[in-house]
Amino acid sequence: MRELAYYEAKFEALDEIMAADQRVHLINGTFLSLSPHRHVFQNLKQKYGERMVAPPISELGFCGLATGAAMAGLRPIVDLSTGSFIYEAWPQVANEAANAFSMSGGQTRVPVVFHLFHGLRGGGAAQHSGSPQGMLWNCPGLEIVIPSSPRDVKGLLKSAVASDNPTIFVDHTRLLDIRGEVPENDKPIPFGVADIKRTGRDVTVVATSYTVQVALRAAATLAQEGIEVEVVDPRTLVPFDLATILESVEKTHRVVIADETHQSCGVAAEIAARISESGFDKLKAPIRRVSTLDVPVPYSPPLEAHIGPSEERISNAVRATLA
Amino acid sequence: MVSRNNKTSELVEVFRRMWLIRAFEEKASLLYAERQIAGLLHLSIGQEAVAVGACSLLRKNDYVFGGHRSHGHAIACGADIDKLMAELAGRATGYCGGKGGSMHIVAKETGFITATGVVGGTIPLALGAAFAAKERKNGQLAVVFFGDGAGQAGAFHESLNIASLWKLPVIFVCENNGYAEFTPLSAHTKIEYLAQYAETYGIVATTVDGNDLFAVREVMARAIKKCRNNKGPVFVECLTHRMRGHYEGDPAKYRELSQLAEWKKQDPIVRVERVLRKKKLATSQELEAIEAETRALVEKAAEFALTSPLPAAEEIVRDVMT
């Protein structure tokens, strides 16, 4: 099977999506971030330029525009770039897009995709390192998609655009260069289906986004100590596949959840609650969370390295849960 | 002899639509006082000329957006008042199955896309609908109603700027009734007319007497023509007055009684009636009949609403996601 870089798979997805459906428009365009690969994005402009617009710095305005355009029959993908910028657009995402289908009694569909890069990026500091997916999970009506591999980003982006629900596509700049298998003629990946990224019998590590890659590295190190970790990647937060996680817990009896949202009311908190409610009798140890610490993200690199769900913190949590 | 031509019947129909709004809002007020309607109720009594003046000239496939005071906008678009009253009463037979209520009316089949409970919330949405309309190149346009209070919201300014920059076919209709919630406009901004904001963004703007149906229609006809010919956006400010408080139950002590008396003289329905009588386009009997007929329709709507079932508990999880 061919191997692609994450950014290549993502670009391929956008190319195929734009070719397949004239209703898809791109609002803003840092889908490959400001990475060295951003020139690849120019290829898209040549082919689909009339369906790509660059608005002024008005997140509230252009996220509302994307939402309204979706209500009127288009299927826009709006790029917020840095995840923290969604806070500028919050009323349109949380109060309008999330609520429209329900508030209208099913009359209004909002097939919009809000794309963003979340998390610790190396020197982003407090205002450029946000991971808003925890808060967004608390807004009923939004789908939340969070890939961690080249195959997943391609398959999930296609499903996000095909979905008639407003969808938050949570990406991470640190994933852009990783490589992985992507089949030719791949199929869209359905939502609500978790993926076992590594099988193991000793501890279940549930991880999301870039933290999946960190967990895999931790797993490799732990394997040398004779600890076999099973890494489960939910791939979508809404809808959420609890069943696959519970199956894993049935086998391992121990859970560590690693995620980049801040600890309080974060993604790990919700997953822990769900596992505890439905799988309490399977557990032999309390569930452990490895989240970004509850502090505004500091600028200086050693400080930043200290607060995130690092390989070291994940490994320590795994060992602690076996102790 | 009363001349019966298309224009006459159109005017009489427009007048009838204004009465339908008036009758509906007055009945809603009574039902609210009887606690048949929950939550907050914002009535547009006195502002009928803006809603009807604007919407009577639109096509069915144009996109209309409102705010929290939008029963009149929906009715002006042709909404079914039975389903509208049922929605206010939180019934399963309401437009939104009881999920939305007064501030979130959606009557999609009429072109009334959505109202919103957040001041300025639909202004960016209208931008998006106009964006979609422009792509289709078929002359569709978007209209968004909002009050003078929205003129100070970030969403308003971002939207005006983008609409102007991208020449979107959207008509911004500002119902300037002089009060943003409980304080006069002068407590919210130094500018006197919101049209001034629009001019800053390079948008053609006009301020008219919003209680003069004909003035509203005239300015809207020009705005619509511009937008259909891809020469939008346009800003239309309609000076008007809401005859009730900000919400039902608001004693509106912040208003001078004399001010209210002045505005009552400018009642938009009375003014149209005067024109119809003067130009002999309708007889007294016909005019009285219109009031009676619309009130009867509203009574029927209220009865439909109050005898409709409330939504079942299972409805909570329906239509959250497709």
C-alpha cells in the first residue's frame, strides 16, 4: 500500500472534495497551515480559484457567512487557522450553527465544516495554543472530528463535508509531516467509529489528535519494560464510540486518557466519566487523565513542554495505573 | 366607482397583511398575559409597514432573516399563522415542533429562513445566504431585519464590511424604533441615524419614514432592483416605533407618554387606510371587513394552538443531528 505524508493526504482529500461537489467552497485557506508545504495549496487555487475566498480578519462575520451559506444550499469549509480564533466566532458557531437544526424543528440543515489547528505548537503561548474541542463538545448540535493519521485525515475530511450537520474539524500542525498508509481509492471514514492504533493487553490509552502519536511513542518505550499498551483513537468526539473503548477496557482493566485540552471540563474528563458510568466493573484502578495543565499556556519552550500530555507524563500515568 | 385593477388588489392585500400582523400580535399579547405563551415575547405592533413594505416585494426564493421581534416578518413572508401561534404556545404542531418558540421562528417554505434571539445574530447569516445567491447568478437576494440596537454589535460591522467588499446581494433593513431594549439610541451611540454607519462601509443607504408603507415599498423596490442586478448591498433604515415595551411585561417607564401619543397618530395601518379611502380604492365596509376577517383568522389560529398537543418527551432527542 502506498505511503503518504499527512499533508499530502489532506491535500488529496481537498482536491477530490472540490472536484466532486460544486457546492463546496473554501473560506480562507491555511489548510496546510504556514508549514513549508503551504505552496502545495496553490495547486488547489489554480483548479478551484472561483470557489475559494479570503475574507478580512472578521471571524465572527465569516463564520456566520459560512453558516448562512450552508443554510442556503452551499457546503462551505471555513478555515479558522489557529484554533483559538474560533473564540472570535463563538456566537455564530455555538448559538447559530449548533442550534439551527434543532431550533427549527428539523427545517434547517447547516452542512458547514469549521476547520482549525488546535494545541501546543511550540511558542504559540496562551492565545495561539487553544484546544477548543472540550468546550465545543459541550454545545449540543455540533459534530467534532479529530484525525491523527494520513488515512484518517483524508477519510474523515470527506465525511465531514458530506455530513449535513455543522462539523468542527480539529487538526494539529504537528501532524502535517507524519507518514502513513493511505489506500488508493480509499473510502470516507464514518463518524462514531474509533480506531485501535496499537493493540496491547495491559493498559488502554485513549488518545486524540497529535497525542495519539505521542502515546504510540510512549507505548514503544513501555514495551521495552514489558508493558503492552493498547492505543485507542476515538477519531470523532461527536458522535463518540464508547463501545470500542469498553471492549478494550474489558481486556486491560486499566485506562489512561491523554488529550491536549485543559484538564477541567476537558475531553479526557468527559471520556473518563463515560467509561466510569458504563465500565466501572471492568476497572481495576482509577481512570487517569493526562491533560494539558490548568494554566494559561506559557510562552517559554521548557515551560510549554512541561504542561502538555508528553510522552513522559503518559508513560508515568501508565506505570502508576499498574502499580 | 372603485377601480379594480391589479395594483388596487395588491394594495388591499398588503393592507390585509398588515392587519393580520396587528391582530396576531394583539392576540399573542393576550395569550401571554394568560400564561399560554412562555418565555419572552417581543411584539412588533406599530412596525407593520416595515415588514410588509419590504417582504411584499420579494420572491419566494429570496432569503429573509429576522431578529427576536420577528412574528411580523414571518407573517409578511406568508407564514401560516396557525403554525406560528402553535409555535409560540410551544405545541408539537408549531413551525418548529415547539423547539424554537417566539424568538426562533423558522418558516422555511415562505423564504423566512430564521429569526434569532441574539441581537445581530442573523446579520452574518444573511451575508452567507447572499453569498450563495450570488454564486447562483439567478437574481436571488437576502434581506435581514434588525433593530437600532444591533448597530453597535461587532457582527453588524463585520457583516457590513464584508458585504460591501464582496458586493453581496443583501438588503440590510434597520428598524430604528429609537430604543435598544430599555434605553434610547442616544445612550448607545453618538450617531443619529444608522444609515451613517452604512455610508462608512461604502454601502448605499437611505433613511425613510418606516410608518409610511408606500415610502418603505418605494425604497425597497429600488434596493431590490439593485441587488438583483448585482449592484448590492443596500442599507435601508426605517424610522418607526414599537407601540409596546421591549418585551411583554415591560412597563416601558423609560418612554414619555406624550411620545407614545405622538407615535399613535402615525399608526402605519391608519395611514394606509386613509390612503385607500381617499383614493377610493376600498370602501369603509371593505376596510372594516378586513379587520374583522383577520381577527377571525387569528382567533382560529389561537384555538388551533391551544387545542394542539404539547410535544412528547421523545421529541427532545429528535432533530438534534441529521
